[in-house]
Amino acid sequence: MMKLSVTAPVIGIPACIKEIELYGFHAVNLKYVQAAITGAQALPIIIPAIGDQLDFDGLLHKVDGLIFPGSVSNIQPHHYKGGPDRPNSPQDPARDATTLPLLRAAVQQKKPLLCICRGMQELNVALGGTLYQQIHQVSGKMDHRELGGVSVQERYQPRHMIELNNKGQLFKIYPHSTAKVNSLHWQGIHALADQLQVEATAQDGIIEAVSVKNAPTFMMGFQWHPEYDLTHDPLSKAIFGAFRDAVWHRPIGHKKVA
């Protein structure tokens, strides 16, 4: 088991609100905490979903980077002027009130960002983009939702191909034209925020990865879940390796000495 260095950088991970036996909890899935430790060799801290009770700029001075994790919940449509969501769409307004302003502040302060699934959608919405609410109902689009009635391992198996932008930031850290990724989402980017650029797309045109334009550090979002198999999957290792270097303040192209 890896022991964190006392000099390890600190990564903030915003929490969701979960109700367990009638009580509310600020919660983050274990896999994101572990990914921060093993993938970025950093100390994760959980940021409570308390909205404007937080001093966002002050908080950002205390962390070296941020992971915005996936979640079963969806961003409330009024944040991107969307129509009504499906009746059973899970919502987490406390997370929205925390992550959206935190992302805007983080982009302003140029903090390393790794945004996953809902996190990538939050990045797009925070910067002025919009979302498809049910991709599988859009003509010409695939069904990107997770498989039901199967094990967790089967749910996170690679499902479809993506094509990388060969002029993008993702291609620089993973110089391959295509890759195969998992897929566990109902929603996805519709109109891309002006501050973002496309890093990868699925065969049906759905945006699968983005980066902040002209970012001086790692500031990227992924619609799939690279945290799930970062020990074995080459693309996941490349993503977390680049994020690790950013939070450790290593220069781009740094080669880690074993």
C-alpha cells in the first residue's frame, strides 16, 4: 500500500448530498478518493456541498488541484436554460450550488482540473454551455447509458470507440487516434462552452473529452470514467499521470524517475 508523502499536494473533491436512512451526508465515491491517491499521488480532501457558504477563492488557495467526480444526479436544467428534465431525474441542487461557482473560480485561478462524467458536464455548464438531457432519444445518437442487471465490473467495461483530436491536449499525452472507453451517462454536452475545445468524440458525434482553451496547466474533462481502471488502462494512466504532474507542479513533458 502506498504511503503519501508529507509533501504531497492536496486535491479537493466536491461532495454530493446523499440521504441514508433519512439522514443527509456529504459523500464522495471511494474510487475517486483512491484515484487521487494512487493516480495523482496526492492527498484528497472532501469539499462539502454547502454552496455560497464557501469562500471559493480562499478554498482554491488551499488546494493544488481538483477532481470533479461523476454522480447519479443531474445538473438542474435552469443552470443552462434547458427544458424540464425527465420526471425521475435525480437532482442535487446543493452540489450544483457548490461546483458551478467553484469551477468558474478554478478556471479563473488556473488550477489543475480533472472533471469526470457529471464533472465534465458541470465544467461545460459553468462556462456557459448546454446539455442533452437524454442522449438516447436524440436521432442518430447511441445509447450511452450504463448497462443494467450486470456486475459493477461489467458496467465499467469499454463500450465504444472515441476519436481523439490530433491537435488537442489529450493527444499530446496519449498520441493515438482512437481509444475504447466505458459509458455510463444519460446526459452529455450539446452546445460547447466558448472557453472549451473538443478533445475527443464518440462515433455518433457526442463530445467525450474537452479542455479549457489556452490553459497553462491540466484542465480537462472526460465523459467516461478513467478513474475506474487507472492501474491497467493505458489511456487512464496517461490522463492521471498528466494530472499528477500538474498538481505536483512539474513541467509539461516531465519524465518521472522511477
